[in-house]
Amino acid sequence: MQLKWVGLVVLLVALLALPSFVTDPYMLHIAIITLLNIIMSITLMPLLRSGLFSITHAAFMAIGAYTSAILVAKLGLNFWLTFFLGGAMAGICAAVIGLPILRIRGLFFLLITLGLNEIVRLGLDSWSSMTGGPSGIANIPPPNPIPLPWGKIEFISRESFYYFALVLCILIFLFIYRVWNSRIGSTCRAIAEDEDLAKSVGINIMKYKMLMFCLCCFCAGLGGSF
């Protein structure tokens, strides 16, 4: 166990020191994209281990991304407000979509999530007046500076966005870890093992599936907002 924690500390130090050794903007961009993909993987893991074989997770990241981008670029709202609104919109959409589809199991659930992915993609491409269509939204301003007693944090360099992605990745990991090791996570594991048995002992199947689905999609929406 001690060796595990030592390894985690070494990994964290290496990630924090990465911009000091990797100065090529392209390589830092790759590191940021890697962290974003790690966020998607982290938020997808509880769903897969709960028996929800979803491949529509990218759609909820897109919902968070476009919600945040539209509110910042078109309405001029503060990024830090739209950052959480993007996650909230992804969670709300997950609740609306989850009501009918979470009652379905196995391969049919997988096929429905495949269709939902395409519906969201085609919808974003078609609503060009708001989303910019296939070209996307241009001229999105950077996040607002964060004031501190000794100055402020400004997002004007690739390194600042790398650290933003790293902090977001760590916080989402800790949140998902906490949820997965809570009663919600243990109940979802029981449902994945035998849904009929879990239902027979009084577990509200839809309640726990919906909670896990919405929480994971909310975090995916935060990744999309970034």
C-alpha cells in the first residue's frame, strides 16, 4: 500500500513538473488532450462497472462544451459560471434521456446509446445558427482571470491550460472515487451483479442507475466545458 502511494506521489510530481521540461506547444497540446481523454475515461468507468455499456459519453461532453461556449462567446457570461452550467446541462440532459433508456438492458441499451451519439452530433451540425455547424464556434475568449491575494491566475499560455486540465482531472478523479466507494457505488455494483436479485431485496434500481448516470455525465460536461 505504501509503495502505491509513493508511486502516486512520484506521478503527481512528474505531471506538475512536465511543462518545465516539455516546452514544445504541440507536445503540451497533446498532454492537454490526453488529460481530457483521461477525464472521459474516469467518468465512464462507473457506468461500465454498473452494467451500463454506454457509448454516448462523448455526446454529454459535447453538450457541456457547446453550452459553455455559446454562453461565453454569444452572451458574454463569465466562464466560471458557464463552466458549471455546462456540466449542469449535461446532467439535466442525462436525466431526461435516462428516464426511458435506463430501463433497457444489455445490447439494446448499447445500440440506443450509439443512436443518441449520432442524434447529438447531427443536431449540433445542423443547428448552424447557434453552434456554427461543422466549423464550430470561433473566437471563444479564454477563462476569466482568477484573483488571488498575491496577484491573479491568467489563462494566456499553453502551460496555464495544462495545469487547469491537470487540476480538473485530479478533482474529477477524487469525486468519482468517492462516489464509487460510497453507498451509491456499492449499490450499483450489486445491480450489475444481479439486477433481479437487487430488485427483490428492495433496491430502487432506477434511482441508483439515474444517480450514477447523471453524476458521471455532469463530470463529462465539465470536461467538455474546459
